[in-house]
Amino acid sequence: MSVVRNLVVAIALTLVIAGPVRSEPCVGRFINPITDICWECVLPIMIDSPGICICPAPWPQFVRYGIVFSFWEPVWLVDITREPYCFTNLGMEIDPGFSATAGYPTNSAGSRDKKAFYQAHIYENFFWTASFGSMIDNACKLSYSGGGNYGVEWFTEFDPLWADDELAFILAVESALFANTVAQAACAADCVAATVGNPLDPLFWCAGCQGSLYPMGGNTSEQTGGIMASNLLAERLVAKMHRQMLAWDTTGWECGNSPMPIIKKSQYRTQVTYPIPRTANGCPSYGATEVPTAMGQEVPYSGEDFGYLIWRKRRCCVSN
């Protein structure tokens, strides 16, 4: 296991042993890998084009031959939380000794202010990594075929760009090109496409029915509910990982991963894990409408923070 992976496991164990150490309430639940994960989302597992693959290999083999398979893997857990340092998918909270901006969703009945802000965390799904993920790495020979590993971690409490839209502009200066009515109206087409199938990758500034991926921060200006806002921020956080070169393209080349600073939305799907896990037909495309499933998902007090599982599509050359 990598150093990053060991660090994540150590943090998880520390949280389980130590428990909450802050006085503010932190709601959540340690994710159950059996009952809280939509395992049918791994499907379809299929032989993908071009079928037969020839990939580089280390000396003295030089090349290896295999079959191209594609499937979905549950790689990352994402917390969208009002309380800083609250890990919703672990049901625990830590206090590193640094203050951070607290969340302030304001979508109460009768309120005209629909703005919201949440903190977010992304870390590897250690259940997958410790089981099938390691087997896939071995079968695909990803240890030498290139790309980043499964352990991508980011905590927005330590990220000044997440809380300030003006600072976030530094990371995505092209957002100025899409701050107009025409560009935002195009997101309606992305909404329809994502709901019925796959999002439109050329419309990379769109988050489909949730709005815009810009700015890549924790502020939302048109919150219509906790599921909508949290879904949008989970999508933004993964897009931010790509912009920072911490997430890679896993579908473009079957022999390995490659850098991809602009997110390929069709590579990802999201699943709600908290407060109510969505385990049946639970992995909508990025930008798909949340209206059919949002009802009953947001529970007063104990269900106003959210947990997500990010599914990533993988194409790889499987060989012995």
C-alpha cells in the first residue's frame, strides 16, 4: 500500500478509536460496505473497443497482450458538511486546532436567500482499495502503466480557494468565458442528456441540472435543496481534483491513466450514502436531475449533511 493509502487508513482508525473531540454536533454514519454501497453500479462489465490490447511492459517483457475491459469502480468517498472537520461517511469528527468557515445553507421556507456554503472532503474508498481495487491493479498491471493511484485526498478546510469565489478564479480563469446567459442556457441540454444517459463532455463548464461547475468552490447561489447543493459540490470537488492534476483520465487509454485537467464528466457517477443510502438504481450520471430521488433524502438536523460515493469508469488491459 502507498504512503497516502496508509495515511487514510490511519486517520480512519484514529477517528474510530478516539471518537468525536469537538463540542459542536457532527452527524453521519460509518459507511457499511455491504448495505450502503450500490454494488450493481459496477455493471456493466464488458469487453471494450478495440478488444485486444498491446501495452508497454518492463524489461525483459517489453510488451504485453491482453483484453480491454471496462467497468465502474467506487473509488472515492465525499463528505459535504456544514460542520468543519466532520467526516460524514465515517460518522466522526476531528479537531486539528485550526478554525474554518462553517456551512450556512439558507433554503428555509419563505426565504428569498437561496445561497449555501458547505465544507467538503474527498478520500479513497478504503473498502474497495483493500479488496477488489488491489486485484484490479494487479490484473491491469497499473503499477507500471502510468497514472495516479486511488488515494486522492483533499480537505477544503485547509483550502482558501474553496471559501472565496474570487480566489477560486485563480484556479479556473476560463470561468469568465462562461459567465453569461448563453453559456449557462446551454447547461439545459447537458441536464437532459445526463438525465437520460450521459452528460455532454464538450460542455465542461456545466453541471447539468445542478447548474455550473464554476466557480470551483463551496458557494452555491441557487440552492433549491440540500441534495441539489451537495450533489453540485461533490461534482465541483472532483472537477477541482482534475484541475489540480490529482485526478486522471481512466478511460482514454487502456494501458494506463493520463493527465486530464478538464474533467470528463461521463467518466463519473455519484451515489448518495448519507443520510439515506441510495442502493437501487443509485448511480445517476453527473448532472442528472435529483428531483425524483431528493424527496425524503434531507432529514431535519440529523440529515442536513451528506455523504457521496464517487463511481469512476475504468478501461484497462487485463492480462496474466
